[in-house]
Amino acid sequence: MRSSVPAEFPADTSLRSQVYDSLRDALTAGRFVPGQKLTLRFLAKALGVSLMPVREALRRLVAEGAFEMRPNRSVRVPLMTQAKILELRDIRMAVEGLAVGKAAALATREQIAGLRRIALEIVAARELGDSVTDRKKIREYHFALYAIADQPTLLRVIEGLWLQTGPYMNLLYPGFVSSPRGPEGRARLIRALQAHDAATARREIERDIGDALTYVADLADSAGNIAPASPIAAKRKRQPSKALPARPRGAALFQRAERL
Amino acid sequence: MRSSVPAEFPADTSLRSQVYDSLRDALTAGRFVPGQKLTLRFLAKALGVSLMPVREALRRLVAEGAFEMRPNRSVRVPLMTQAKILELRDIRMAVEGLAVGKAAALATREQIAGLRRIALEIVAARELGDSVTDRKKIREYHFALYAIADQPTLLRVIEGLWLQTGPYMNLLYPGFVSSPRGPEGRARLIRALQAHDAATARREIERDIGDALTYVADLADSAGNIAPASPIAAKRKRQPSKALPARPRGAALFQRAERL
DNA sequence: AATGCATTTTTGTGATCACAAATTGACGGT
DNA sequence: ACCGTCAATTTGTGATCACAAAAATGCATT
């Protein structure tokens, strides 16, 4: 009886994973300030749970590189540096390119049709200016694509990279999405999948990732980059705040996560 | 003043990280049986600590893919399947190839000299038949190489992949190391670094990883592969154990981690 | 005013406990 | 023998507490 698709997973109901989801969503939505220190008790109170679930969720996110643990044993939101974005760009191009190459060899007609449907939903959301569904569908498209490769370990690695890339992806809006290259690239990629042309498909996804993250990297200096390179520099008295171009306050960065 | 090497790190003294190290070492040394279920209380008693440090260490290892958590919320040692090894092979070729390509552009004379020294120590250990220092030096060589690329995020990803590959690497001994291609490959790679020839360096590391893990994958069927694809198959009565070539017992797999 | 020092508060860590879900084992019926 | 069923046990989860290290605060001295 049991179909290859397990119908429905039991879904983890533990408090720990709920807290994990909350923190992950808050992070990728950019609701934390880069460099912000996160204390267990603050998060526990904000989420209305005890320390334990927060401890475990936070530790997992640290292990996945979403947050970082200082030698002081305190956890903070990673700083946003141009170098890190470029690093993630190159890793993602390599790894997701690998996945797409394998997907090109295996893609079935149905899977390709599914991708095309999602691609249409993306342009629909974009025409409405609905950036939140836009992002959601972009993610859905990419992971549907990588799932075709049928490589669970590879997929895990990619998920980890997306988690680390997540906080930066807000910077794509609204400037980058106006570039009309996205839909064309997806169309070319889907055609390459149909033709089982692994090289072309791979080139397309690499260009996709490369363009987006290069754009984000160029913005990184002017945006949230508080980033002093050394902890020593951080001890310097606050500059008169005139040196930095007055951080874009509207850009949804706030000092204390008020409601997560 | 401050040199690029931070002299000495505070070093984490928490029980949690000690437990983490113990479990990681036991895993990569192959002291766990693939599929073995790990309970918190058993590990806590074996290591002489309470549940808490084991909980956190185990959770971290699960997040890193070293162990896997079943929907039942129990943790077990991942099964060893040929497909997974081939997956890890391809990912590692892509990612470590990327790192070496970057390293080739940056390698200094001193760094290259350091690599050559380690390469010599490898052949020395290998001549003595000392497989434990062999493995240690191989790891040291690879990570010294990747460190040249100076990409911390990339290095983290690679460490995660090595952690997942670790348990399989015992299978390289003693058969694979007798192949004399290793030293030659390292010599060619080092020459390519000197010439800043990124393409050649990359090709060499890919061949290194590819050869080793292809060899391991070929062994996977006959070795510890208990691996039924579906949990249903696992319920089948034990085969008369004649089908499998009597798992190499000397190879340090035992049912219960007696002392870790 | 700025700096050094002692005190207070905050924060992460590890231990212990209570509880519910899952696993195991025994038992009885078919 | 084969399987459901129920009880006993094991096991993960979350809460709470104690403690030590770290951070913040206050205060006195220069």
C-alpha cells in the first residue's frame, strides 16, 4: 500500500522544534540585528517557554551556522560581511550546481511540469509586488529542483547553506527583483532539464545564484555591516554615528526582537 | 603586533564539548555499529556524566549529520550505504575542489613548505604501517591545504562533510593505502600550488577524493552494510549470516560501545 | 572627568525530578 | 505457532534549581 511518498509525516511537535522554527524564521526574516547578543532567558521569556527548549533550539542553530557562539559562551547573530557573502555564493554555486547537474539526468515530465508551475507562480507574485510569497515560491522552486536529484545528503548541505544565506536575502528586495533576468533564466533551466542537458542546466543555476549573491555582496557594505573585524575594534567608543550612513532604520532591523 | 595566528585559544572546557569530542572520536574510529541505537542514559553512564551534557553533544552531532534522529526521537548511528558514500564523494569533490582552487591562488612559500613536511610525515607513517598516525596526518594535510584558502565558512562545510565521511574511512585500511598513487598525487598538487595552477591543483584533489571514496563505496556492500533501504526490510529475520562474507570482526565494530 | 576596584546582577552550565510517549515483555485467545 | 492486548519498563522531554563565570554597576580615588 504505502506509496513512495509517505503521505504525511508525524511532524515533530516538541517545543524544541517549535522554538527552532520561530528562531529560524525570525532570523531569515531579518528580525535580528547582526551582532545582536541572544540570551537564553530573554528568548525563553519572549517565546513563553522555559530555558530548555530554547537551549536545544539555539544550540542546533549554532551547529548549523545560523548563529555563532562566542568564546564567552554567549550566542549572537553573525555579522554580515561582504567576504562571507561571497564565500557563501561560491559554495552555493558549486553545491547547487552539482545538484542541478544530477537533476538534469533524472528529471521526469511530471517534475518538470511542477517546476514550470512554480515558476509561473513566482512571476505572478512578483507582478503583484508580493515579496513574501515571492521569496517563499523562490525557495519552493529551488528545493523542488534539487529534490529531483534525489540525494538526501546533498539536500541537507544545501539547506544548511540556505539557512546561512537567509538573513541576507532580504537585500534582494526591492532592487534586484526588478531585473527581468530571473524568469528567463528559469525558463532556460527548465528547457535544459527537458533536454537532459546537465551542463546548460548547471550553468543556469550558477548564474542565478551568482547574480543574486553578487548583488547582495555589493550592498553589504552600505547595509547592516556593523562588522568590526576584530573584537578590539568593537571596544572603541561609539563613533558619532556620522561615519556610517545612518543605518536604514526602515529596513526592518530592530534592537530587541519584540514579538518574534 | 597580533599575529594572524591567535597564539592560543581559551579552549572550551565545558563537559558538553568533552562529551562531543568523545562521541565524535568514537564515531570516526568506527567504534559504533551502523544502525546502533544510542540512548542518553547509556551514554551518560558510559561517560560518567549526567544526561545534560550528553543531550547537548548528541543534539549537535545530529545537527551536523554525524548521527541521525528517527521520527521516534531516538538517535542512531547512520546506516552505511553505497549511495550515501557516493553522494559524499561527489559533494566533497565539489567543495574541497573549490577550496583547493582558491588555495592555489594564495599559497605562500611557507605554507607550501608546511604541506610538503606533512606529506613526508605521511609516507613515513605509512612505511611503519602506523595507520593511526597515517589517518591523523592525512587529515592534517588536507585541512592545512584548505586553510590556505582562508575561507572560514567553506572550512566549516568541509569539516561537516569529513565528520559524515569519518566512519567510512577505516575501510581504506589496509587495502587502499598500499596503492602508491597517494604520495605522487600530493607531490603533483604541491607543485601545482607553487605554480599557482588552480585547475591542476583542483584536478588533483578531486582525483584523490574520488579514488578513495570510490574504493570505499565498492567495499560498502560487503562490509558493514546492514542497510535495508526501508525500515520494513529491517524486520526481516536475520539471514543465516552466510550471505555476508562474515563481517571483518577485527575491523573494530562492536555491538556495545564498552568504554568509548 | 577618568580610572581602578569591589559588589551586585546577569547568564550559561550541569544536575535532578516529573511526566508522557514509546518500547518491551508477558499473557491469553484464536 | 501466531497475533493482539495490557502491564511494566525504558526513554526522551521539559521544568526547576544550584552554582560559577561573566558582565554590569556603583563608588571611591587620583
